[in-house]
Amino acid sequence: MKVVNFSILSCICLFTLASFNLNTDKTLSEADRSIFRIELCSFTDAVPVKTVELLRQIEGVYLRNEGNIHHYYTPPYSSIEEVQREISKYRAIGFEEAKEVVEVDNNFISLEEFYRKTTTKNSVVHH
């Protein structure tokens, strides 16, 4: 009797676990895979001394080299709104060309392009 009860209990447990919808799909939406940053500056030649001094004041600056172009980014922010609040601070200290960017799958795109891509994918077409 104990063996039968254990088997029934095991089946009930497995059925219960199987009924949960676990999100094991590794294809997250573009918005879910996004990292929001500010591109502080980019250079093709040596970085000016003044800019190096400014970059040293910012903790966690991320450097990305694409060919002969060197891009400098802030650490990630949790939202687009946070980036938009913070960008004026960087422009005020000397990064006049700072711009909002979104990193998706290790590619950097402008905020405008991100909006365009996510809006197009999420929009509903009515016929």
C-alpha cells in the first residue's frame, strides 16, 4: 500500500509542477534585453588630456572599441527615464556631445532607433 501511495503522490507532484508555466524561453523581447547607457564621448585619435581627467572622475566607465573608434559609456542605468535625468549632469561637466544609447545584444543603438524598433514590433495593425 505504501508503494502505491508513494507512486500516486509522485504523479500528483509531477503533474502539479508540469502545470506551472515556467518561462524557459530564452528569446526575450528586445526591450527586456536592453541596457540603458549614456555615450559620453567617442574618439578616433588620442583622447585629449582634459577628457581623460573627466573620465577618471566617473566610476565604472565602459570603453568599447569599434575599429579605430573608441566609445566611452557610463555604467548601465535601470531605465530610459534615469538616463534622461542624468544626461544633463554629464553635459554640464564637459561632455557636451553626450547622448542616450541602448545596448541590445552587445550592439549600441540610439534611443530613437530603440523606440522605432520596439514600437514597430509591439504595434497592432488594424485592417
